[in-house]
Amino acid sequence: MEQPPQNGEDKVEKNEEQNPKPGNGIIRMKLFPFIMLLFAFVFVTALVTTIVMSLGDDKQVKVSIPERKEFTKLYDVYDEITEKYYKDTDSTKMVDGAINGMVNSLDDPYSSFMSKKESSEFNDTISSSFEGIGAEIQEKDGAIMVVSPIKNSPAEKAGLLPQDIITKVDGKSLKGDTATEATQKIRGEKGTKVTLTIQRASEEKPFDVTITRDEIPIETVYKEMGKDKIAHVTISTFSETTYDELEKALKSLEKDGMKGLVIDLRGNPGGLLDQAVSISSLFVPDGKIVVQEQGKDGEKSAIKADSSAHGDYKVKVPTTMLIDGGSASASEILAAAAKESGGIKLVGTKSFGKGTVQTATSLSDESTLKLTVAKWLTPDSEWIHEKGITPDEVVKMPDYATMTIPSSTKVYKNGDFGDDVKTIETLLRALDYNVGKVDGLYDTDTEYAVQRFQSANKLDVTGIMTGVTTDKLVELTQKHLKETDPQLQKAKALVK
């Protein structure tokens, strides 16, 4: 299943049964065939030894190993380069490059080869303990696209949105880069900054966003509950600890009198398959299908709900789930299972649409091959790949929720015109300040609205939007959006 999402950064679901580690295999053979094989081995060894001894010390015997014909051209190119290239070559880089070429030929954004260093960073992502900006990305149609920013991450705070296209990192183009290569450029140590050039569908021109890297939170479950006793639990990604975090949160909410539950999967880029299955078992009756896998042979294998591994714990209160365009992979598995096998209503907008399963195989030099090995289908055998899941109740967020946040370093004043001014007007109107016509012109009405906003928040009354005034505007509109969230309100109404 980053993707962590991811894939930063690119995530993938591990399937330990499909992905045995080197050296852990056990070969079982029946006794008689084994003895016959042993005799044959001894005989051949003795024969080769006799031939070598009869030829003498100055003779050599070349024992050829049968080669696969399809690799002949590869060997020829390797030999040609190592023998004739005008500089010394690095055999490891050449082999890794050849593997990358094979994987890239699949035209699959979810399959990739990672060097030893990249593999180490990928494993950090899986365990949700890494430093960076905290965004799941993938390569799509030759571009690097944000699947979703992780909750409370620097990427989310900077305003990155699902389906944003990252065209440059610190001024350098990402054209032709894989998701893994782009991730290496975006990541960095806590406290350092990176500037991303973003192309957003709703914006005519690309714009820069500077983000300070930080440690991405290990916590993946966040809970809150008001006086109505309807709990709102957000799952930001599916890491190794997510089920345990969720069960702990739910039991705590039960003690506090929880009467209804909203599971928030918005912006959740996915993660580990086993976690999605375990969490689905909280809401789906045991024995019912959670997800189906379909390999290249067309055969389907169903994974069913089973709560016995977790003490038969089930959620018993009325539940709804929230999804949006940033809900992908494992979060879609949970949403589909909850809807089709658990009878749970979905609220929000159409999900991302990632319907494939990946395994991560560790190679002998600690590099990793991440490979798409199957489709996953919903309990009703639907393949949602590149289509997404349409919720039962389609509820859109207000337009300002997806607008590009104006930079607090810029100065906007009477007479200015442009998209940033239109955003400022829209945000002020959302907070009930009269800006006149929302047309992108910083006129007298806009200036007066800014003055009243500054006065109400005990700021210097200048009528100019910049610095702390811009920061305060963004802070209050985000707070307002959270308090009035129409998707969450609808989800809560369905469980009351």
C-alpha cells in the first residue's frame, strides 16, 4: 500500500508473509530424495576433482554457469563500460542504476529501488520517526505530487495541500526525478529550511513556500470530545503503533462517556496494511471481508475481520468516518471496509484513489526493492484505483480552506491588486469583516476592514496587511475553519 504516505514522504505497506527477509527461509525435503541428491553431489565433486588433478597445476578448468539469454546484453554493456570508459567506474552505482532502470520501465509510481542510505531513511518513515517536512509524495505523469501533508507537520502548517505539484526544491527542478529522489532533496535535519516551488490547480502561477524542517510527530492518533460526548478522533497515518494508539484513545473516551464517534481520515496518506486491517476489525464484524488482494494470476484472496488478536475489542457506539482527496491507500481500505462491511456512513469528498499493494524486500547489501505486487479490492470487489471512494454524504469545505496563504513578509496596501489581495479579502469576509466586493483590489473597503481587524485584535491600526497582522489573520481563519468545519458537523449530526 506512501506510500507515508510516503513516501515525506513515500510510505508503503509491509506484508511480512509476502516479504521474507534473506536468510530466514527454511527448505524442507523428504529423506530419500535428499540422500540421492547428496550422493549425486559427492559423485560430481569427485569427478571434477579428478579432472583438475589429471590436468596438473598449470591447467585451468573453466566451469561455466548457464546464463539467462536476456541478460547477455546487460553483461556486454557492463563489460564495455568498465573496460573502455575513460574514467574509473563504480560497480555498485552501475548495478544500482541498472536496477533503477528496470523498475522505472514499469511506469509504476509506487515501485522503486532504494540504495542502502535511502532504505534506512525509508524505514524511518515507516516507524514514523524521521526529520523533514512531513508530506507524502508520489511521482505522477512525470511530476512530483503531494498526496497529503501529515497532520501537525511543517508541511501542513505551511499550507501544502493534496495534489499540489512540487516543481522545484531550492530553485532546482525536479523534472525527471522519481519520488525517492525528490524525497532526498526535500528532507533534511531539524531546523534547516527548504523552499518548494508549488503549482496548484487553483492558482494560475507557481509560488514558493519556505518550510522549516522538523521532527515529524510519532503520534498518529489525536482525540477530542466536547460536551455533546461525540468524540472526534483523527488518524494521521498508519504506522507500527497506530492500532495501539487508537485502542488506548477509544478506551479513554469510553470512560469519559463517549456516545458517538467520528473517525477522521482526511489527509491520511496511508501506511501499513496490517494496521489498516486491525483497525478495520474494530468496526467490522468478525468474519466479514476487510479487503481483497488480487495478484497477476487474477486470483483473489480475502482478508477478514478478526478482533481476537486484540482481546475481541470492538467499537460499540454509532460511528461515521471523514475522507477527502488526501485520504489514500490504507485509509481507503479502512473507509471501504467500514462502509461496505460495517455499514458506516462516509462523509466528505472523494478520496485519492490508490488501489495497489506494495512489498518492501531487503536485498543482500541492505538496499530495498519496493514493488507493486497486487491490486486491492473493496469487500464488494470494487477497484478504486485512480477513481477514489465517493462518500455517502458529499460535503465540501469552504473555498478559503484551499487558498494559498499570503506571506507575512510581503506588504499589501491600498491600491494593490492580485490573487493575494483576493485571498486576504476572502479570509476577512470569512471572519465577518465587510470588505465590499471580493475582486482582488485593495480598495478603501478592504483597508477599512483591515483597520477594524487590527483594532479588534489589539494590533497597530495601519490598514496595511503585513507581518503580525497577516499571521493573526491566518491564525484566526484556521481556528474559525476548525470550529465551523462543515464536514465534521455533518458527520457528528449523523451519529447523534
